[in-house]
Amino acid sequence: MLEEFFWKKRKELVNEMKTDGAVSSKKTEEAFLKVKRELFVPPCLEKEAYENTALSIGFGQTISQPSTIAVMLEMLGVKPGEKVLEVGSGCGYVLALLSELAGKKGKVFGVEAVKELFEISKKNLKKQGCKKVEVACSDGSLGLPKAAPFDKIIVSAACPFLPKPLFDQLKEGGRAVAPIGDRGTQMIQAVSKKNGKPLKSDYLENYFVFVPLLGKEGFHNEF
């Protein structure tokens, strides 16, 4: 009965995001339908899992609003077989979505600075059945050099600018998407690597508020 409730709510959320234009591609729609958001929120909030809002996951962090995630995923444009990195992977929800988009031949990596969330995300991903996702606990603002280069990078925390280590870890022709701005508000920006140089484009329809990126290349140096 509860599973049917969540499935109904999941479909309603996806239809809402399609109507609003946050979800515009079939592959993104399918990813959101397959990944069970209720597995990635604290048990006390699972009945609210399909409200189109950010929710607390503890430790001063949040799971982002689904429509915001959808906008970023559409801008990122992950293709089957690609290698993808998420910086600030939190509870693992976006990693699960990326795993669906990258497919069986793709590979997804996450970096999370908060040790407790790093451990929680591994359990959540296992419950979802994600097998080709690796998560590291380290300073995400420095990327994940051991697994680079990446086809795509998504940053799930506010940045004053796209950290240079992340841009350097993109393949030629690759793309990163991140919320860029100050601590109060950000715009979603896509940065593509063309001939070794950044080519930027912004999502201009809304401003967003993310938790700040921690680490050496973020807003401050401690995490």
C-alpha cells in the first residue's frame, strides 16, 4: 500500500515538473520515475518525499528541490556510457538519477565532505540498487583526481565560481553545471570545455539558494 502511495506521488511530481518545463527530455523523466526519493530522505520525512521542495537531511545539509535538480540535469545532458562526477553528493539522490542517465556502461562518482552523509548515501544507494556508483569522503571542491577526467560534472552546492580543479578534470568537450553566485543567491551556470577554455551559459529564469560549497576552493577552508 505504501509503495503504491509513493509511486502515485512520484508520477504526480514528474507530471508537475513536465508541465512547469523543468523536465523536458524523456530520459530525465524516466530517471525521476525510477529513483525512489523516499529512500533518500530521513524516515520522518518520507511522506513528504514527493513535495517539490528542498528537505533537510541533517548535518546542516539538504536534498535539493526536485525541479531544481531537473533543471541542472537537463543542462548537464548526461549521455549513456559517460563518466560523471557529483560534488556535494549528500544523501545520494542525484547520484542515483545520474546512474540512470549514464546507463549500464556509464560510471558515476560522488564526493561528499560530511562523513555521516557519505556513510548514509552508500546505504541509500544500495537500497535503490545502484551498483555502478562510487562515493568518496573528501574535499569536493578539489574534485576527484584519481577518477578524472570526466565527461560531466555537477556541483550540488553554491560556488563563488566553478573551482579550477573541477574545470581541469573535465574532458575536452565536457560540461560542468553548478550554482554560481554569493552565499545568498545563485544562478545555475553551465561551463563547457572548448579548446581547453571555458564557454559559459546561464539558466536565467530563476535564482536559487544552495548550501555553500565547503573546502579549499569553496566559500571557506574548513569542513
